[in-house]
Amino acid sequence: MFDKVLIANRGEIAVRIIRACRELGLKTVAVFSDVDRQALHVRFADEAYYLGSPPARESYLRGDRIIEIALKSGAGAIHPGYGFLAERADFAQACIDAGLAFIGPKPSAIAAMGDKAIARATVSAAGVPVVPGTAGEGALSNDELLAIAPTIGFPLLAKATAGGGGKGMREVRNIEEMPRLLNAARREAEAAFGDGNVYLEKLLEEARHIEFQILADNQGNVIHLGERECSLQRRHQKILEETPSPFIADDQEFRQQMGEVAVRAAKAVGYVNAGTIEFLVDKDKRYYFLEMNTRLQVEHPITEAVTNVDIVKEQIRIARGRSLNYTQEDISQHGWAIECRINAEDPYENFLPSTGRISHILLPTGPGVRVDTGVYPGFTISPYYDSLISKLIVHGKTRAEAILRMRRALEEYKITGVRTNIPFHQMLMNSHRFMAGQYDTRFIEDRFSFNSVNIDKSSDADIAAILATLVAHQQIQRSTHIIRRGKRDTSNWKWVGRWERMHR
């Protein structure tokens, strides 16, 4: 049993985990790189230790250094969050070898499901349908992948076997461009996860990306918390998620069927803790196992909103050896939740990353609104890490109410100092196809144009300049109004009162 947790991460997810630990009465330890010395997670934690220079390979990917700090600080457990070391079986094993609890799945499960190629073979053996692709359990060279590709058929995806979040992924349309794209995917995967291995997978057209949240304890209990719709993506990066899925909607039989398959896939590897089974679903409701994320997902708050289950707290309780607080019969979805990922990027310039100092933030509040963030006024967005600033989550009784609430929240959300994708989300909320729930994984890139439906930037600049001039003129006019002090030493009302008393 542990009473202090080291969070091996940064940003909003580190803050989220610290808050859960605090509510459970646990002490927390933060780690930071040079550019994160003043970060919010460092301020919130009970203790904080310097990790290294800004590049992730010299700081947040230094598993040996993180374990050393955990032992030095007296922490009994490490929570990896998502990204960085969250899906590294060797790191999880190193934690256990050092006598530390790893708040996540067993190393064997990470190895089996964290490696996408092995995961496909494992769940396929358990009778779970998989997307056609390379089902081998080893690292394949470029020459081997080039030889196999025509048998799968184009288009296809070259995907990193380690990690997730769209990193180390390239869409391949023909054999001629494949060598270049394979090398690009390997380089990105190596930089993000320290593992450059990739595999091939058939690219399904007009598919939906639907995932199921899994919780499992050490006593063999495995449940799912329903689905999340994650089809709205740009360059294979999720930008908006919602639950329930508008594609499944009220089809409880289909939801139960997919949920049972997700649980079966988790049981196939003896899974423990929180995880996510991801599926691709075609228009005829044929579903295929895509991958399993053996960690906490970025989009977990929308599941928490509709189920009232605190997933992070459950992770910690499971790591402490306790059984799940819930059975499958206890789980039901109430209302509708949507999450928008607020990123530091310029939607007017092809989503170019935006860095700099945040000078002002006004967070949206009110009924059904939640903001998970790791920044504050004065915080500097650096180029070294993910561009995620915050997650804006809303919850409503119906999907229509959730959309209206998200529109209101996006309108209230003000950030100055860096450019953000808030205008993009506002336009998406007004899209007729989104409101109707008629979208797939290619919707953003093929059937939604942001720039074509917005005012030209030059017009925006002109309007802003005119308004600024009018405001400045108004302030100057006000400053010219001189208010002189009266000749009398008191107000006219007091003078009238004195005069009346003298003449009674």
C-alpha cells in the first residue's frame, strides 16, 4: 500500500492526476524539465524534482531518472498519465523491480496490447475481428513491408507499433511513395516513443472510430463504461470526442455486443487497470479491432461525465489492490458529453503550431462545463511538447443541449498571447453534418473546409484596427473632461441643510 505518488508526466493530465490523489489523501511528487519549472503541475504537487533539459528524450522519457527520483522522494507508486512512458512495458517492469507500484496494466499486458502487431494477433486468436494488415509479431523491415503491402491492398496505413495519438502514422496511397512514408513514420515513432518499429494496416474508407473504456481489477473483474465516438480527426489526431456515439445512439443491442467483445479482448491478455479498446466501424455496422491503448485516454472526462465514474481514482484504487467499485450492471450512461481539444495552433495557417507567452485566459464556467488545463496567465507554450492547452468538456441531457452548451462555452473561452483552434471548434459546432451526426474519420480533411467559410484574415485585421481606433478615441475624449472642485468645502446638499436650519 502506498501513500505518495510520483506523476511521470506534465501539463493538464499531471494536474488531473494530482487532484485525484489529493482527494484520496495521497501525497504527490511532480517532475519537470527546464521549460516546465513554473508549470501548474509543479505548483500543485507536494514536491517537485528537476528532470532534465526540454527535449523529451532528455527529460520525460528518462525512465531511469524518474525511478531514481521516486525512490529518493519516498513515493510508493508512479502514474505515467498518457504519452511518454505510459505504454512502455520495460518502464513498467523497471518500476516493479524497484519496488514501486505502477498505476497501469501489467508489463505483460502492455507488451501484448501496447505493441499493435502483437495485439492484433492476440485478439484475433480470441475471436475478435481485426482490420486486415500485417499480423506478424516481430519487427518487419522496409523491404518486407513493401513486399506485403500489395497483398493487403492500397490505401493503407503505416503505423507505429508503440504509442498512439497519431504519432508515427502515415497514409500510403501507392507503392511508389511508400519507402519515403515508411521512413518518416519510423523517425516520428522513434522521436515520440523511442521505438521506430511500424506495421501496415488496411485503410477502411467511410469508417467510424469508436472506442470502449475498460476497467479491470486484480480479482479478475472486467467491465466497460460504454463507447466514445472519436471519428473527428485531423491527420489521425483526435480533435473532438463525444459519448454516446451518434452512430450507435439508442441501439443498445449493438452497444452491448461491442462492449462484450471489448471485454473479451481485455481478458485475452489478463488486463488490469484502465484501458481502451478501439474499433473501426463501417457504415453497415461491421466492426474491427483497431488497437488497445494500455493507458488513460485524453478523452476520459466525457466518459466520467455520463457515467459518474472517476476513472483516475479507480486506477489508483486498483493499483492499491482493491476490487472495482462497480459491476457491469451498475454502469449506465446519463445524458450526452462532448470534449473539444483546445490546442495552441493557428487554424488560419493550416494549423501551424503557435508558441509564446499566454497573457490572458478567461475560462468558461457554468452548469455542465468542465475545463482540464495545465496553463495559466504568464505560462509559456514551448515547441518541445504537444500543443494541447486544455480540454473543454460539456455535459447535457441530450446531444442538442450538449452542442448548445459547447457553443456557449467556446464563446466564453478567451485566450490571448497565442493562437488557438477555438474558431475551428466554433465552426465545427455550426456544421450541419456534425449536428446531424453524419461524419466519419475523413470528414475534417475531405468534407469540412474551415477557411472557406470564415471571413478573410485581412478583413478581420481591418475591423480590429477600426474598433481599436474608436476605443482609443473614446478614452481620449473622456480624459479631456476636467471636473473642477467646487468653491465650497462641502456639498450643496449640506449647504442647503445649514441654510434651512438658520432660517427656521
